[in-house]
Amino acid sequence: MGIITLLTDFGLEDPYVGIMKGVIMGLNRAVSIVDLTHRIAPGDISGAAFALKESFSFFPPATIHVAVVDPGVGTDRRPLLVKSRNHFFVGPDNGLFWPIIQSDPQVLMVHLTNQNYFLPHISRTFHGRDIFAPVAGHLSLGIDPLTMGERFMNPVSLPDATPTLEGDTLLGRAVRIDHFGNVISNIHREELARFLGNRQVLIRVGKETINGVVNTYADGPKGKLLALFGSTDHLEIAVNSGRADRLLNIDEGKALPAVVCHAS
């Protein structure tokens, strides 16, 4: 198991990410560490869960994914190891891995309790360094997950993880804003296709409406809102040569809006 990915809300201004890498490499110098992203909005568990779910499958089997977006650090929330069909996930049990758990009926969940695989001193505020990084390092050496803790079956879930259907309306929501200001929803291409059938779609975000879905960012008039399916086949709201988040006056650090699809 030679690859470990890191996803956090730590940013890059502080040494926290580098410290986690140092802990991992202190256990396994041969491991390759990939920075998935460290620009998740602070405390945005839902956004982190979505980013992880849309990314992990592009890595080779047996990759270990460490995700630390942990506003409950230091409380009684459980540290968690998840083994899916082909990947491992390490982080807090706060809903971060819920979309992955939902998608795999054979998933193994382990409450990390064996402190032999932690650092000797565990702080109240940096479990990424003291628990999750060393667990990933040991796991990369082939340690059996079941030696690290106890199996359990009741992980924390995320509310509204999938769109809901109400008559001729599909109710989704924005889950994150990317670097370009594109507003990415939790509505998948296949889900929208099943909902619409042969009908047309009108998309509403906040006070704005968009008629139909285009193929690429350049297909709409410059400076105007458009909707398309991005690289992960989720519905995005974008602006040709602009930023949808600014035009919609939304901020990833605050509550993100509903994305509502009406069939006609």
C-alpha cells in the first residue's frame, strides 16, 4: 500500500499539513503522499465528503485516504477507519465518510481505539497529527485494520446527502464551490436524466433561473449563468468567463443554496 492521500480544511499557510506528512514518513519513508486538497472551507464536512467521494476512485486499489475536517476534535466523536472494496479511509466519524459507506454494502468500519498505533501524546486539538497520520502510516505497512480497534455498525450520517423528488421537482443543493467559482451540486447526470425522461429542465438557484443544460463553459453568453455537467457528472452552475459564486452572491463559508430542477 504505497499511496496516502490527504484532504483537510487546514489551508497551506500553517505547518499542519507538513507535520502530518512528517509523521507518516517517519513510519514509512517509501510511501507516496498526494495532497488531494487542503482548501475545504473550515468545518465544511458535507463539502469535504463530496470532494472525497468524487475523487477517491481515480486512485489505485489499496490507496489510503486521510480526511481531516474535524470541528468536533477533542470531543467524544470516534476516530474511524473505513475499508471499502478497494480503498481505506481514515478520519473522524462525523459524516465525512458517509457517502462512501452508503455506496458499499460490504464496508468494514473500525473505531480506532488501539493507542499503540497513535503518537505517544495525543493533543485535544490535532488528531490529524496524533491519531490519523500515524494510523495511516501503520496501515501503509500492512497492519490489519482489525488490530487497530473495534468493528462497529452505526456511523454518523450526513443529512440530505442525496436529492429528493417532489412531483415534478428534483430538490438538490450546492455542496461546494471550486477554485473557478463554479457551484457544484449533488445532482448527478444519471439522476437528472431519470427524473426528466423526455422533458425539459428549468433550474433555479436562489432568485436566478437557468433554462436547460449546455455542454461546456463556453456555450453560454459571456457573463451569464449557465448549467452543465462537470468532470464528475454532477450538475454545476457556472458563468462563461466569470464566477457563478459572485453572480449568485454566495460564499462557501456560509450555507450554500438549494439547486432545484423543474420538469416541463
